[in-house]
Amino acid sequence: MYFDSHTHLDDRAFDADREEILGNLKHYGVGWIMNVGCDEESSRRSVALAEQYPFVYAAVGSHPDAAAALDDKTLEVYRGLCANPRVRAIGEIGLDYHYEDVPRKIQQRCFERQLALAAELKLPVIVHEREAHEDGMAMIRNFPQVHGVFHCYSGSLEQAKELVRLGWYIGFTGVVTFKNARKAVQVAQWLPLERILIETDSPYMAPEPYRGRRNDSRYVPLVAQQIARLREVPPQTVEQATTENARRLFGITE
Ligand code: NI
């Protein structure tokens, strides 16, 4: 069974058929999903989904796009949600310098406060880092007791090597199936098997041959199959390892 380690099934893109998708996941070989929050609202929705379905777990947190809205009150809400045993990570949090709608200083402050919360609550983190490689690495180095995953990885092989040294995981989406995915392919080939997570990041990032369409967790096996092809191992090897990795990172024993 596959573990989709990063999805947004609470997104309104799924309002018409969310229950149908969740009800059918086992038929596609998907046994577990981590539903990830982006702000206070989606974090609450993630926890609600996780309470409704035994194979859904939740992460709560503010994405860099929502950094300006993170205040003491939001942090208290997250702290309260984390008391729920269905919540297994703080995420997604991080830095995104691609659009810069939110000033860098504000993103950094938001990231830092949530890394501190993860340290306090002893929870792993799910990091979104885009075009902010140097600052992202500098900030996680300040929290050596916190670890987690760099999701939808877009960094270099060098950065991946440092993340592995620091005990982190790296998450791959459908991007590894794209023709122009040179860097992600290189990292997916090099990475130790016990550091790889697979994810859909649905509704975004649909793998080939569905690129550009709405994505959902049923396509996560396509990501594993592509990684298996790149590493020249049987797909079951990647399936088993990535599921074990996600369960280890998120502390899931059931
Ligand atoms: Ni995401």
C-alpha cells in the first residue's frame, strides 16, 4: 500500500467528489494520506477530514503565502489542534521567493515561529521551499532538534546531501515524471531509499500522463513507479520503503 505524504483533499477542487475519492483510495493501492494545511481554515479542515477517515492524518500550519496572517492567535489555534492525536506534523511551512507577494522578512518570521512550535511539541515539519534554498537551509540549521521533509523537492543535489546529513526526508511529486525535471531526477536517483517520500500535492502537480489536470491521491503510485524506473529497482521496493518512511516520520504505528 502506498502512502501519499502530501495532499490537499480539503481543497474546494474536491467539493463535488471528495467522499468518492476517499472511499475508493484502497482500490488504487493507497493506504494512507497526510492532508496538509496551508492556513488556519485549511488546517481545521484537515483535522476534520482526519477525524472522519481512519487512514487520513493531518498537518497544521501556515504556508508562506499566508505568512502575513500568522499571529499569536493563529499559533494558539495550531497548538490546540496539535493536541488532537490525528495531527502528526506542522505544515506546510517554509519560504517561497518565487512571487514575493509576502515580504521575505515576514515569511522568515512565520517560518521561524512554526519551527519553534514544532520543537516545543516535538512534531515533524513539512517544508515548502521554493527559490529560497540558502535561507531555508540556514533556518532549519537553527533548529537542529526539528526534522521533517522538504516536499515537492526543487533544490540541488548538494542541498539534498546536506538534508540527508541533517536527518531530513525529501518528497517527490508528479514533477519527477516531467520531461524537463532534470534536477529532481538526479536527486531521486542519488537519494538513499530510506529518505524518500512520495506525494501528489493534489490538486496540483499531476504526474504524466495527467499533467495539467486535477490531481488526486490515486495517482501517487505513478510517482513511485517513476522513481523505481529511475533507480532500476522493482516498484514494490519503492512502495514499501516510502510507506515505511512516511509512517516512521509521522509516528504512525496503526
Ligand atoms: Ni502543498
